[in-house]
Amino acid sequence: MRTLCFATNNAHKLKEIQNILGDQVKLVTLEEIGCFEEIDEPFDTIAANSEVKARFIWERFKVNNFADDSGLVIPALDGEPGVRSARYAGPERDNKANIRLVWERLRGLDTSAYFVTVITLIMDGGTYVFEGKAQGRILFGERGENGFGYDPVFLPEGSDRTFAEMSLDEKSKISHRAKAFNKLKAFLQGRY
Ligand code: ITT
């Protein structure tokens, strides 16, 4: 089985994605390919940040790899929090404070929002991009205990429950992340 580097050191994330991709590939972390550097995410779009990570690994280590980046996009806030989703209210990555800031800025505006995940795969020198979106709207109140980040205030389209009121299995049927990774999986099938 060929190995494929997933540009992360988050063991939990790696396990989750290995589970989606199945046994057609063996994922390895950044540390396993000898990369111990913090890779900057300097750009102002989610797509550009995922590409810069994958390209860095390819240039430096010449190994097939993919990188992902995700965020919450609120059109009425000109796309914020977007690339700044994790640190919207400050460097502490405080989910509650991030949500409060969204509420503060969104009051009186259109609450439509979507989560997006962009994966950049660099395989044998070629670059391939996979995107997944989950459309919904922001609630002014938190509901549910599951998930992370903005899940308690995100009501996906067609559902009467927030992402945080869903089990991981349920969320994984409709989430931006699952959609993007299922596209990657389909692409790798038979090619890797
Ligand atoms: P890395 O270490 O891999 O960068 P991260 O926490 O930055 O992990 P992502 O790039 O996947 O995670 O997402 C960036 C932020 O966007 C994340 O911290 C959340 O605030 C928000 N976010 C992304 N996906 C989400 C989801 O499924 N539910 C709730 N919030 C999400």
C-alpha cells in the first residue's frame, strides 16, 4: 500500500480521515516524513492556505501529500470569519468569544452562512483541489453539546437541529469536511 502524507500533526484528525479513505492508502503525518516546522497560513482565502501547505511539503520533501483548511463563511460579514475562524475574537482560539463576536456583528443582518473545506492534493507533481460546502444559517443562541467551533450556532439547511445536536455520524453525512474528503476518496480510487 502506498503512503500519502496528510499535512497535519493532529492524530485525531488523521484517524478520522484514514477512516473515510479506507485501506487504499496509508496516511502519514508531517512528523513521520520528518517535517517539524510550523507551516504558515499567510493568505486570505481558505483555498490559498490549503494550497500553500501542500506545496511547501512537496517542494521541501518531494512526497505526495494533501493539506486541508476549513472555515465558516458569512456573506453578510463580507466572508468573515473565513480564514480567521479559529481566532476570530483573538489568538486564544476561544470558541465562545468567537461566537459572541459573530452575534455582535451579525445582529440585524442576513444570517445565511456556510462551512467550507478545501483540500489540496499534490500527487506526482500534479495539483488537484477538492471542495466541500455545508449551507445553513447562524442562530442567535447555542444548541447542542457535540462537535466543536461554531457547531452550536450553525443550523444546516433542511435540518431542525444544529451540528452540535447531531452525532458525529449524522454530521458526517452532510458536513463540508465529509463532502470534500469523499471527493478526494473518489479521486484516489484506482489512481493510487
Ligand atoms: P488545524 O490544526 O488542522 O488547522 P483547526 O482547528 O484550525 O485545525 P480547521 O482548519 O478545520 O481546524 O477549521 C478552522 C476553524 O474553522 C475551526 O477552528 C473552527 O472554528 C471552524 N470550523 C471548521 N470546521 C468546523 C466545523 O465542522 N464545525 C464548527 N466549526 C468549524
